[in-house]
Amino acid sequence: MCLTSQQNARQPADRLYTAISNRTPDRVPVLPKIWVDSAAFLTGTDLLEVISNPRTALDVVFEAGRMCRVDGMRLFHLPARKIVSENGRVFEVDKSGTPIGEIDLMGGLSTHLADPDVFNLEDPLFIAFSQFWSASEPFIKTIQDVKRIAVPDKKFYTELGCALRQRKIKEKAAGKMALIGDCTSATLAFHVTLRGMQNAMLDLIENPKLVHRVMEKGVAAAIEKGKFNIDLGIKILRLNDSVANMSLISPQHWRTFIFPHLKTFCDELHAYAPDVKIYCHICGNILPVAEDLVATGLDCIGPLDPLGGFTPAEIRARVGNSIALMGGVNTLSFINHNPEDIIEEARQCIQQAGKEGGYILGSGCVMPPSTSIDNLKALRTAAETYGIYKNGKLASPT
């Protein structure tokens, strides 16, 4: 790993960019995955306000990150949804006020549609935020359905108000926190959203052509969202594919279906902005395809989920110093252990994956909604105690 001037990597944005560029900052940056539900809990914000107001969704993640002293935050844009609450249950309603489905408050905050036809494949809004709707039947059934899938272009997000909200957050974050542009899902997670988990898994064997056609649309949409972020000055992009791991599919299926589309995404956006850095969130076991992940053109592998059965040391041994790594602290530790335990676990992650830089300390997956602020702050304590670099190497704590 080549060194950069540490004086140029002391601000959160520079520190994170330096590390994800596989170089050595002044200390290990901290980036746990704080999503809107846990952010609402930490900040004492009504979750219903987060669900219905996209600006609130951005604000609470920023505020939670500030409280926990992290180095960066992800820009999660949510769709504006009209909701009603009845007897502890929350429903999304249409323009006339008629409920169209119940919102899953304990999961991903998606609306389970009573009528799958409400999900309009030709409406860019539904594709841009596809993870926020589900149904008992698949949204697509044939190749003809795939042809109807809209690809929201980068202008769509500006017209929707995302650019204005993002600029406001950028003003608040200046000098305090790095911002990471979310490109949502493009490959298997996108296919699962449109086909359902069981159908999607069977498709890998029974309908490979459909899988590739869906992923082509998913990648095209994710590239446009990446360009939207880049045009607003965002230099770090996140892609999600939490299901494309060896806990669910085989390495052979990953190489056949995920690799080519992930590589297209990286190639297109690196060509659009050569200085942009990209990582893909793939939890579960990714050790068998570690070298393949490097070959896609990703700049960073995360979140090194220990629940996938491997350690940061094992994946660092696989990829050497060819790519940055992110994550590693067991998500369940944040609700089952105390700050001292988390500091020790974080110390081990830093020692295993970040001896010469190119490492970002974070959680193995999304923070449980009930995570305490003290347990999250423990990551910053660990980074300041065990993650200081001198002359390109980890310094021994005094």
C-alpha cells in the first residue's frame, strides 16, 4: 500500500477516502452501518416521521453518526410515502387514503402490497426504491415483464428532490463527516426484490436468461444513481447485494451471475469518474470469491461479516494488500456485549486487516435498532486507541 501525506488525511472525508483508496491515513476510520431505524432510536425520532419524510430519513442518520463520532455516513434516500397508523400497525395509503399494504416496522420498512399490480414496473419511482415494496406474488414473471422495467436516469433523482436534500446534508457534514452515495441493489438482491427469494434461487438453475436480463436492468439503474451521486461531488459509492454470498448461493453461481454485472457497474462508473471509489455490501460468507471481488474492479470489500464464518485475517490473507477492507465487528456484539468487549473485538479486526492501512472499522452488517450509543462510540475509542498510524504502520498503543 502506498502512503499518502497523513496531514492530508486527518479530516473525516479525507481519512475515509484515503483508507478506501487502499492507502494509509492518520488513523483507522470508523463507519458502522447505521440505518434509518437504528438512527431513529438513537436520536429519539418518531420512526413514522422517518418513513413518511425522506428529509428526516437523511437527517437522523447524520445526527446519529455525529452522536457516535463516526467518520462517514451513507446517504439513504427513502421514497415519500403517505401512511396511517391503526392499533399499532402502520399502512401505506394511496392518494385517496385507501390502504395499499402494511409496512414492516421490524424489517426493512417495506410495504407488503395487498395487490402486486400496485407495483408499476414502468414507473421509475418503483424501480428506484424497489426494496420498499413486496408482495406475495412476484412483480415480474416473464422476459416481457423485464422489458417493461423502467431505468430511472440521474435526472430523475434531482426532479424528485433528492439532490436538494443531499446538498443540505452536504452543508451540515462539511468538515465533520464523509458522505457515501448509495446506489441501492443491482444484482441478486435486485432480482430477489422483483421475484421473491424462493423464485430467485430457483431461477439461478431453471431460468438463467431471466436472471441476467433482470440484472442488466438493475445495473443500468444503479449506474444512473451512481452518476447522480458523482455529479453532486460524492467520491465514495456503495452498492448493496446482501444476498449474493456463499451462505445462500455457490461460488459457481456467483461467478456466473454476479461477477459480470458487478464488473460492468464498476467499469462504467470508474470510466465516468476515475477518482470515484466503490464498495459493495455483501454480508454472509464471501471468502470463496474474495479474489473474484478484487477482479470486479471494486475498491473495497465489506462488511466482513463474522456471522459468515470467516475472520478479517482470513480475507486479508486471501487478497493481500490489493484492495481495501471494511467492517468485521460482529453485529450481534452491539446488543449482546458491553463497550469494553466491542473495543477488544475491534482491536482484533484492526490488527488483522489494517496493519498497513487500507482498512475501515465497521460492523459486520446493519446495526440492530436497539443498539446503544455507548456501544457504537466504542468503535471510535478502539480506532483512537489501536488504529493510529505512524510511518505507514500501526503504532503500538501507549
